[in-house]
Amino acid sequence: MPDARIARLQAAVPTLQLRTDPADLAHYGVDWTRRWTPAPLAVALPADIAEVQATVRWARAEGVAIVPSGGRTGLSGGAVAANGELVLSLQRMNRVLGFDPVDRILTVQPGIALEAVQEAARGHGLAYPVDFAARGSCTIGGNIATNAGGIRVLRYGNTREWIAGLKLVTGTGELLDLGRGLVKNSSGYDLRHLAIASEGTLGIIVEASLKLAAPPPATRTLLLALPSFEGLMQVFQALRARLALEAFEFFTDRALHHVVAHGAQAPFDAPHPFYVVAEFACEGEAGEVAMLSAFEHCVEQGWVEDGVIGQSDAQATQLWRLREGITESLAPHVPYKNDVSVRISAMPAFLEAAQALLAREYPQFDVVWFGHIGDGNLHINVLKPADLANDAFVAQCERVTKLLAATLQAHGGSISAEHGIGLVKKPYLDSTRSAAEIAVMRGIRRALDPDGILNPGKLFDA
Ligand code: FAD
Ligand code: MLT
Ligand code: ZN
């Protein structure tokens, strides 16, 4: 028997594509966390803004919660539907709507994949510079809703920097047209920025206008092997002072171990404790000289033990694979993910405290460190031993995350740098945001979604 509420939705929006078979419910009810058992009421796949608005109005009238859904590559449980919600997937709204060469603005629907946006930008001789390994399957809507970061934040900033405008359907079904591509607009609150990183709790992003950048410069990629964590920030400062860095990413030997076990080629004969992938603008002879002198300086100081220079695009891609392949290689080990940030200047002190904490609390677990160290953003992945039950493993990691959150608070950091809070980090939000801030956030939420139907239970409880 179809649920009567779904029958009424179909009657109210006859063109709306709806799916209720168990395989679809299981598929659309989870994100990359795979921690919660999917149990949505149904999946709606609107084709346009009017269908989104009508669905929201139905949900409000019926008291059904909506989980906005993009590529479900999220790592915080933001797109999980485990409590009879309607999954509202934007996957059919995936087209480029237009390009304005004067404004250098690309307008897209929310379900378009990040990679398709990058390709469209290249097609206009420009670039959309937000980039990370999930580019083929994550969507612009999800990127905006999480303020996604990635591997080029150091040079180009987070998703937020590239949003010239967006259209948002609120919890009442109202359509707001925010920003409208204006470079300057001092006319009160910029609601566009509230929607960015709101994780689907303030509205459904139904259209986005994206700023495009000049095409990237010619670059070179270096893989560096480091003997110690202490040298890491020194290498960062030395390279930043001498080269125009486009990316500076680090990972540990444990990360390399898993990527190589997953099929990547080992870059060095012997293991080293830490590695950096650095990419930088490099033009002509002068660029080569600057690169070599920066490398030699780091070796002379004892911060770097070995290095590989990508001699071709194919080699650079191979070096990048060592960093970008980490998430996929860890997935079979059911990682518990921390995604933390501190100010770059606070990184050495935080690293010392966090390393001591995790060595003490996780003596028996494989703990894999990697991330966007040049942005002050560390990913700490704790791998589940095969013989430990998932619940017991998560309980142990949650206890330690509480301690980590206190350490972050002491160093002025954040419990989520770029993945969002979702369900995973909800218990620790108050380590990063004050009670007064959270109260304001709740008030904003009530203004845009008075009945609390948009992604309830994510980010914070109403
Ligand atoms: P989903 O997972 O579908 O949703 C994420 C959140 O956004 C949910 O709360 C959802 O409700 C909401 N949402 C989705 N669409 C909309 C919409 N149209 N309107 C309103 N709310 C919406 N993230 C980084 O920041 N940096 C990285 O380097 C990075 N690397 C990754 C690498 C891999 C291999 C994987 C699997 C993930 C990685 N991620 C990274 C995490 C993830 O890809 C990002 O969080 C991404 O922005 C999620 O996009 P999505 O379309 O998959 O969103
Ligand atoms: C990354 O930087 O690789 C991503 O944020 C994904 C992850 O943390 O696993
Ligand atoms: Zn990341």
C-alpha cells in the first residue's frame, strides 16, 4: 500500500518523479558515512524549482521532514534519512543554465557535479577553482550547503568565495533570489552567506551563480618526504615565501601505506614518516631555479629527506593520486573521521597537544593523519579493527573526540573545517560555537523554516 501522504504528494504535483522501492530508499537514505540505517519515507526527484516549492508546501502541510540530497558524498551524515523523511534529491536538476562573459558568471542547477562545472568553466576559457577528489560525484548544491574546501583553498578559498548568487526555497516554500551576481551590494544582511554551510537546514538551493577565475597558471608538482612533524610547518613557510603555492597537502606514512595497498605506486624505496604534495606556479627557467633552490633550502635545513618532481602532467597526476586516493583507500576500514582546523599560527602547538592526546587514547588503533595543512585543516581518521563491533568502536571514538574538541577549544579551533557538522559532529558543536551563537543560529533557522521541516536533527537540535 502506498503511504497516503505520498499519494497526496503525487496528486498535488502529478509530474513529480517519486520512488519508494526498497533499493531506492536504501540508496538515497545514506551518505559516505554509512553509519546510519537508511529509512526514508520516499525519494522525490523534482525537475524544476516549481516542483521543489510544491514539495516543500506539501511537506509543511503533512508535517513530513525533508532531507535535501546532492551526491551523498558528505562525510558528516548531513544527507542521511533514517527517520521516515522525504529525501529530496536534486540529481535531475543538473544543467548549466547560462554563462555571462562580462560578469564571468556561470549559472547552474544545484544537482550538477563539481567536475561538470569545472569542465563548463574550462569551455569558456576560465576556471572554477574549488577542487577535491569527490569532484565526479559531489554536486554544487552539496558543496554550497557544506561550504566545501578541498585542495586549493590555500590559493582560491572555500566554496563561499565563488558564490555570486543563489536561489533558495525556504521551509515555507518561498523562493529567495540572493546576491544576484552583484559585486557590490550594501543593502543589509547578505542572506546568501547564511545559506552557505547551512547543511540544508535553512532552505533548498535550487540555482547557483558561480564566479569563475582566470585559467590556472602552468604549475609543477613536488612530493617531499619529511622526517618529522615539526619540520612540516617550516617547509610550508619556506615554500610559501619562495613559490606561488597553489596547494600544500600532507599525509603520513600510514596514509601512504593504505593508498599503496589500494593500488597506487610507492614513490620512494624506503618509507618516511611524513609526506607533502606541493603544487605551485612555475614559468620558464626562473620558475625552475626558484623550485630547486626552495627544495635545496629545505634539505639543507634537515626538514626534507627526499623528493620527487613531477616531470610531466602524467607524473604530477600520479603524485596527486597518492594524496587524493587516501579517502577511497581508507573506506574499507570504516574510518571514524575528525576534520579539524586551527589558525595556521596555532598549528604547531595544537599538533603537539593533539598528537599526545591521540597517542595516549588510541594506543591500539591505526590512526591516519592527512589534510590541508596549509589551511590549518587536519583530517584524522581512526580505522576500525576488523574484530571490533562498530558500535563499540564509534563509542570509543566519540569519547576521544570529546577530548579532542576540548583541545581544539583551548587552541581556538573548529570541530569541522570543511565537511560540516551533520549528525557526526552535532554533539561537539558547542566546543566551536558559543551558546549565544547557537541561540542566534536557532533563531535564524526559525525565521526561514518555522516548522522545522528542513533536515531536522542535523547541525543542532531545534
Ligand atoms: P551531500 O552529501 O548530498 O549533502 C551534503 C549536505 O548538503 C547535506 O546536509 C545535504 O542535506 C545538503 N544539501 C545537498 N544538496 C543541497 C541543496 N541543493 N540544497 C540544500 N542543501 C543541500 N569535502 C571537502 O570539503 N573537501 C574535500 O577535500 C573533500 N574530499 C572528499 C573526497 C572524497 C573521496 C569524498 C567521498 C568526500 C569528500 N569531501 C570533501 C566531502 C564531500 O564531497 C563534500 O562535503 C561535498 O560538498 C558534498 O557534496 P554532495 O553533493 O555529495 O552533498
Ligand atoms: C580530503 O581532504 O581528502 C577529504 O576531505 C576527504 C576526507 O577527509 O576523507
Ligand atoms: Zn579535506
